[in-house]
Amino acid sequence: MIERLTRRKGRADTGSAFDRRLLAPMVLGSVLNPVNSSIISVSLVPIGAAFGAPPAQTAWLVSALYLATSIGQPVMGRLIDLYGPRRLFLAGAALTGIAGLIGLLAPNLGTLIVARVVLGFGTCAGYPAAMYLIRGEARRTGQESPAGILATLAVASQTIAVIGPPLGGLLIGLGGWRSTFAVNIPLAAAGLILGVRRLPKERPLAERTGERVRLDLIGMGLFAAMLVSLLLFLMEPRADRWYLPVLMAVAAAGFTVRELRAAEPFIDLRVFGGNPPLLLTYARALLVSVVSYVFLYGYTQWLQDGRGLTASQAGLAQLPLFLTGIAVSGATGRRAAVRGKLLVGAVGQIVGCVLLLPLQPHSAIWLLVVVGLVFGVPQGLINLALQNSVYHQADPERMGSSAGLLRTFFYLGAIVASSANGAFFGARADTGGLHGLAWFMLAITGLCLALTLMDRSLGRIESDDSSSAQQSTQRKAS
């Protein structure tokens, strides 16, 4: 599928000279985080059984990854903007392998959570590195809208994110839940080999421009403090944890003052403040990821606890989601209809949530298949549209950090989803809890639909793509 997309786009574009050797490390780096995000969904129940931990405790395996990644993505992205992708890609691959080894040997749940934190930091370099490379190749080749390459990246991430549950079920059936951690060891080795052999050696920004570049460590620290306080509260929102929102507000105020005054800020708030379309894209990313991850984790847990499927069967039950997502991404990847994709995706999420309401412990398998098929449509549309939006809306000089922030908002949504799953599911993932989650998801996706309907800036992305295509045609004719 990925090869067909890139070949097809290559024929459509005007002799695009995008370096295809970069595709393998780009794709591998960008999928390490999604595969670990989704593969754990079928591991939560057997891990809980192994260590005698209820869903509220095993949920930390999900939250730990997203906590580390939410902080690490924009930090890694900014470092990539300054020092190039090669060094950060290789460091991330090494951390990923170390995390896999820790998980393989972990004697208790706490050690597994540490492994997931290390894994979060290790896997957060791949996606901003890929977006940085795409922007660099676009400048080099004059191909300002490399839709085929963006589609390749999106299809790969969507594919691996959805294939994670079936893959996890297969690995658990073959070697137990520890194999879902151990799989990172060969993946990390492949990343190191591809990174060394194919990623270009690039001089740091300071050497290219002749200007001294200062790393905004204070800004990064305040950003981390703000996110940690917020996410810890979202994981367990209780009245006796009131101090966490207060700490978050203090850190946010300090971060804002620092970034507005810094000569070389970690996140240039003045640029973001003057870019409402990008801020709206981040808001949509937060909302749609809440729904996506509630479904991914909550529904998968219900399939095992509420419907009585095994881990392997629950993974296979997600195959319709996987197949539909791939088909939709492949069919629509080269089209610039960002607004249309977001609207259809939001409606698809609404329909999927409605279909969860009649599910019961003895619901027919065909109904489970239909649910997966329906949720596969937005899975194949929305992330692709959001990625294309950031590519066109972000400052090219901050593409790495902007792409990292997109993933941060995705994982903020994942943390909210994890908290919601813990709130609606008690000691086990029962049917009543699933129905409560369905109503929660309906409210969130309804808000996302309204936000998209009101956003008129999305039409400009399609106009820019059309202009780019016309210019490419004119260059080819001349």
C-alpha cells in the first residue's frame, strides 16, 4: 500500500526528486510510538492478572507513555530544528531498545511503568524528524506540497496504530505479554541501522547560519512542569489533588512570561498567537484523539471483560478497523480536501459512538465487525487531514517542534481518554461503563464537528495545494 502511494504520487508530480532512501527510516521512526500506543491495549488485562492489578493501576502503563511523549515530542522537535534529525533519531532508537529490554525483564508493575516512560522518550523523535525531512526535501526539490509523501507517512502510522491490537494478540498468544515489550528490541536495532546508513549528516543550525543558538532550557523545564501537573491531575481528577491545577497554572504563567521575553524561545508564543488556524488544528487533534483512544483502549478492554473474548480474539476483532483505515487512507491520501476529511471523519465517529450503545455481553460478532468498520473510516481520514494541516500552517523553520506539538495534543487526548476509561470502568470493563463512555465520546466528537464547521481557514489549504499543482504542471510543460 505504501509503495503504491509513493509510486502513484511520483507519476502525478513533476519529476519529484524526493530521496526515497529516506522513506524507510522516516516510516520506521514515525510508527514506533503508534505501535507501542496500540499494542498495549490487549496487554492490559493479562498484565493486570499477572501482577494482581486492577484497571485503574494498569492504566498507568498507558498514561506513562503519553506523559513522557507529550513532553518529549516538542522538545525533540525543537532539538531537531536546531541540530538536524540524525543525532536525535539515533538516540531515540537506542532508548527504545533499552525500554524493550527493561519491559522484557520487569519483575513488577512499577518497573513496567518505568519501561513505558523510557519508551515514550525514545519513540518521540521519529515523527518530528520525518516532518523535518519532508519539509527539507520540499525546499530542495521545489515540491512545496509533497502530498504523496505525507500520505505515505500517514498511512504507515495509521496502519501500525490499528494493527497493534491484532499484533499484540498474536505476540501474547505466542510468547505472553512480555513479548509486546520485547518487540521493541529488533525494531530499535533496525532503526539504528537505517539511521546510520540513510539519514544525512547535517550541520547544526548555528554552523549553517553563523549565529549562536541558545537552547531554551528554562522554557523547556517550565513546559514540562506545566504538562506534568496537568496530566497527573487528568489521570486522577479528585478534589484532594487541587494543588496540581494550581501548580499547572503557575508553571503556565511562568512559561508564558519566559517565552514572550526569550530571544530564542522553545515555543515562540508570538508566532502561535498570530496563527489561529494552527491553534484550531491542535484543538481538533485533542478532541479527536480523546474519542480515538477511548475506543482503542476502552472498547478493547470491554471486548475481553464485558464480551468475554481472549486477548488474541480481541485483537482480531479490531481487524475491521485496521482494514478500513488502510483502505480509506490509501484512497484519499493524495486529495487535499482537508475540511471534507475532517467533517466526514467527525460524522463517522458520531455514528460509531451510537453503535456502541446497543452492545451487550452477548452481542453478535457481526455487530462487533460493523463497529470496527465504522470507526475505521475516521481512523483513515482524520489524522491524515490534521498532519496535512500542520504541514501547511506551521512556520517552516519550526516544523520539527510544530509537528511534535501535534503529537503532544494527540497524547493529551490519550491521557484524557485513559482517565475517562478509569472513571467509567470500575474493577472491570463492564457494559454499563462502555455505554457511559459512548455518551462521553458523543459529546466530544460533537464539539469537534462544530469546531470544524466554523473554521473557514481550512479552505485555504486546498487552495494552496491547487496552486502548487498548477505551478508543477506549468514547470513540466515548460
